Amino acid sequence: MIILGVETSCDETAASVVEGKGESVKVLSNVVSSQIEIHKKYYGVVPEIAAREHILNILPVINEALDKTKVNPPRLARREPPLPRRGIFSTTPKLLLQKEGRVLDAIAVTTGPGLITSLIVGVETAKTLAYVWNLPIVGVNHIEGHVYANFIQSQGTVFGKPPPDPSLERRGAFPALILTVSGGHTMLILMKGHGKFQTIGDTRDDAAGEAFDKAAKLLGLGYPGGPAVSKMAAEFTSPQTHPVRAARPPLLRGESLLKGEGVSVPSPFQGEGQDEVKNRIGQVILPRPMLNEPNFDFSFSGLKTALLYKIQKDKDWQNKIPEYCYEFERAIVETLVGKAVKAAKKYQVKTMMLAGGVSANLTLREEFQNAAAKLGVACHIPPLEYTTDNAAMIAAAGYFRARRKSFTPWKKLKADANLEL
Ligand code: KG4
Ligand code: ZN
């Protein structure tokens, strides 16, 4: 089954063509037009500007996604054979189609959650194409899309090892726990089967990506904040820049996090915000919010405020930005992984998966994988290119919906900024 995916929920205009077979999805093309450069100067996405850019970009992006594949919309497939012509005009879509024999089966589009003015551009474009091409349409939840990035057949490697055959490994993957972390969401999702989602934890205020973005703004690092903070954090432990620090055994890494051992110092988890932890890398200590509370919710707004108070009290903070970034990143990663581990244990999951833009964070990827290995649970982490917003994940989710005939008549399809999973 061949699906065209369309995604415009925030500031990326994206289109992708995927082919789904059985349990796995192969990407035939994946085009993302990012507006990051445009929104950078505002330190965040400006909805009105995002919507205008989507309008300009959406058709060229969809065209490019189709062009890269030789897959045709069905309307072209139904064309009568052309009159014989000479030269370049003799290669018509009809002839291409006969050669390749591939036709789109459905269109999948993000209907929410997201910025309403951005969502509408994708939804109305997809509806128009569905009408013109007479194709069924599938509405996809953006979060569901992030989750399904895990079902895309990976061509790369995962930490240097070839990825396992997804179709084999995913037999018996459920129940799965998905830690979904993006600019707008921080959720722990229990997935009992395709399309069967239960949200077991959510953020009470700022999402993890939003916290990264706000921290970067405080530290003057630009937008988007996640990659900027992460790059600085890596500098703090890099053997080139800080040989002495890098030589120390890393504390509070995945293993110690799980077992509560391997640290010769009191764990900062035991008292949020305590400043007395000694002998660890760096002197800056930030809280691990809500880590010890008996629920699976998150709250990262206080962490950003804790960072603000620290730098307000520290006259030398501008010379210690890598250290602040390191501790901020560790605070977020340890909180996310710590809660995911508790949830994985409680719900006895068979697989742990990561999803969302923040899952591009290398420290999080490593710690999450370590944690799953320690629990003896299978682990899936999407290839980097499918972590931040893209349409391949929407098309992948669309494929699994189309398989169970979860279509919406185009006339009834609507964008919903607050769509729930
Ligand atoms: O999923 P996404 O592309 O858009 C939303 O649906 O929100 O996620 C964007 C978020 C931003 O907040 C960005 O700072 C964060 O993902 N992000 C990262 C990294 N790359 C992107 N956060 C931490 N580390 C990264 N390497
Ligand atoms: Zn997203």
C-alpha cells in the first residue's frame, strides 16, 4: 500500500511517500522544508508567519516528494494513452506508470494537535488532492505520527550496530511504552496494539523540548534550544576541551540511574534541588522534577526557573555555559528515563520506544537504550531523521490506519488544534 503523508502542524512543511507491507514501512521519499531560519530571530515559532510559509511551500514540497519516487496519483493512471509525439513529450505520466506500475493508495494528513493556522494548510490541501485524485484520506494525530516513526524500516545503524529486522522484532512488541518528547508534548504512552493508545503520563506545564528552548534562550544560545544546549553539554565532557572532567567516571549514567548504585555520592534524586552533592562532574546541581512522585507526570517549568535563579546568583555564569547545559540536559534526561523505567516495570511492557523531536538528543537515546537493556526489554529508537517533525511518520501511521480502513470522508475531515490521542 502506497501512502502520501502531509504534515504542517508547526513550522515544518513536509510531505513523504511510503510503502507499507505487513508490519513495516519503507520510505520512498521524505521532503521537509524547515522554517527554523525564519523563526530563529523570535526564539520560537510565530504562528502567522508559519501559516503563510506553509501556503507557499506545501505544493512544491508535495510535488518534490512525488517526483522523487515515480509514484503517480491515480488520476494520471486513468489517463487515456497520449497521441504519439516526438521528443521529450513522448514520456508521459501514463508511460512512466506502465513502467513502474505504482499508484498512490491513500493520503494521510496531520489533523492535530498543533497550531490551527498551520494545520489548516495541510488539511485543506490534502482534502483537495483527495477530491481531485479520488483517493481515500486518513486523518492522523501528530503524536501518533511520532510514535509510528518507530515502525519505519531503518536503513542506518543504531549505535554502530545494524538495526534488527523490524518485522521480526515487532511481532510481539506489545504492550509497548513510548516516551514521546517534543516541543509541545512530554508523554508516556502505553500502546497495546496498533491504534490502541493509553496516555499514562503527561506534562503539567512545559514540555521537555520547550524547557530546552527556554533554557537556551536564558543562556543566549538561540533556537531551537535542544540541539544548542546539547552541543554545549557535550563540550563540557569532551576530552579535548576538559581532559580532567572527561577522565572522571561518569556518574548517574543509565546503569547507576536504574540500580541506584555506582555512585559514591548521595543521589540528587533524594532531595530535589539539593546543592551538596560532591565529587560529581561539575558543581551546578539542578532538580529532577517529580521524579520520586507516585505518578508518571512531568513538570519542567520549575527546572527552567531553577536554572534562571542559579545564573542570577552566579556572576561567572557566562564562563560556565557548557556546565549549565550539561546539568540541565542531565536533569531532563534522568527525569525522563527514570519515569519511563518505573512505567515500563509497572505495565510489564515488552518494548520501550522513544519518539518526538527531543529523541534526537544523543544522551537521551543512549540512556534510554541502556535502561531498556537493563530491564531486559526490547528497545526501539527512530533514526535521527524521523525524530523531529516529518511526514514519513505521518504516512507510516496513516498506513496502519488505512490497513484497518480508518478513513474519513474528505468533507468531514477537520483540523483540531487540541486533538487528543
Ligand atoms: O517533534 P518536534 O520537531 O516538534 C514538535 O512537535 O514540537 O520537536 C521539536 C523540539 C524542540 O523543542 C527542539 O528544541 C527539540 O525538539 N530538539 C531537541 C534536540 N533536537 C530537537 N532537544 C534536545 N536535544 C536535541 N538534540
Ligand atoms: Zn512533533
